Amino acid sequence: MARTVTITVDGATIQTAEGSSVLDAALEAGICIPNLCHMPSVSPIGACRVCIVEVVDDGRRKMTASCTLGARDGMVVEAHSETVLRARRHIVELIVAEAPNSRAVQDLAARVGVTRSRYPMRDKHCVLCGRCVRVCDEVWQSKSLGFVGRGGDRHVALPFDKRPDLCKRCNSCVEVCPMTITPCPGPMAVPGICGLCESQTSMVENIPDTCVMCELGRGFQCARWQLRGLLAPA
């Protein structure tokens, strides 16, 4: 039987299995920590950094991704401090600049209160979340996809840009990709983003740290939907 540890997130006491991530523990307890790259069924990589939190230890604070942070007994975490919220909005601004026409990114922006980006819009079709790579490698044991290059040249590709024989053609890489969701029909206003989904956040205006199973995140398979077994097609 797994040992249980007790952590504190935003003042709430949470009991979770030893080895669980702080993100999973918080989501199970109904505390909303926005996330994009995380999937409970595969190993976390902390690629998007949206789920950052502050770990408070003897008065010292350290900011880190909660999906890769293992829960330890007595751990104190702040997921919605002013420092965290400011940093999270900045991260989402950068993601918006990379893919402003992505429905998943627009939903994420609405959830954290970002309505425009100060950075040049690139309109890419990939934000390097690594979902496709991990599901191909860890779930289907195919290793048909991988990251290629570094820095600004980094991208996801097939080996030598050819589909290998190991590829099972399961289409899972497409299904888990947040970029493949049907684009939002709302009007775009570069450098602003569509405000059509903002109504989804009205129910949490007074409780921004609480997960109320809003539609923001359902389409791109937010970890909360997977943990509750309520994942539905986009």
C-alpha cells in the first residue's frame, strides 16, 4: 500500500500518495493549477512551465514546475501567489505569441487572464509541449517521433522526415496535440486574442484558484479532465 504524505497548497491541507506530483495532488483536491504539456498517463517534462508554483521552505521561496515536483511530507506550496500569477501570465503571453490562433492557447490565456501579448506573433503550429512525442514513446512504445534541433530550430519530426516501420498509425499523436483542436470562431485582433471564451471564466472570478471543471481545458485534454475520467472529444 502506497504511503500517504501531507502537503499544503494555498493554505489547504492535502493528503496524497507518496510519489505523486504536486500538480496531480492539487488537481485531485480541486485546486486549479493551469497546465498545458502535462498528461497523467506519461512522464512529466515541465516543458510549458505554465504550472509553476512557489515552494516555501524555512522562509525561502523557490519557483518550479508543479508537474515535475514530487510531493513530500510537510511541503508548503503557493500556487496562486502574486509572484506566481505574474510569472504564469508572462509565460502564457509567450505561448500566445507563438500560436495565437490555437484554440488551446486561447483557452489557456483566458483562464489566466491574458488578453493580448506584448511579443511579436509567430503563428506557429507547434508549441513544443512534447505530448505527441511522449505518447508515441511511452504509451505505444513506437519512438516514431522525437525532438530535433536546439533553440529556435527545435521542432518535432519523424526520423529523417520519413514515417518509420515502427509507427503504428494509431493517430494518438494527433489526438493529444493541443494544436489540432478546431480553431475558435471568435474574431482575432492581433496583438490581442479572441475574447469569445472569456465567459467561461466568469464563474471563477471570485475563486480563481478553484477548479470548477470549466470548458477551458477540456478540448486540449487538461490534466484535470483526465484525472476525473471525463475526457471528451474536442
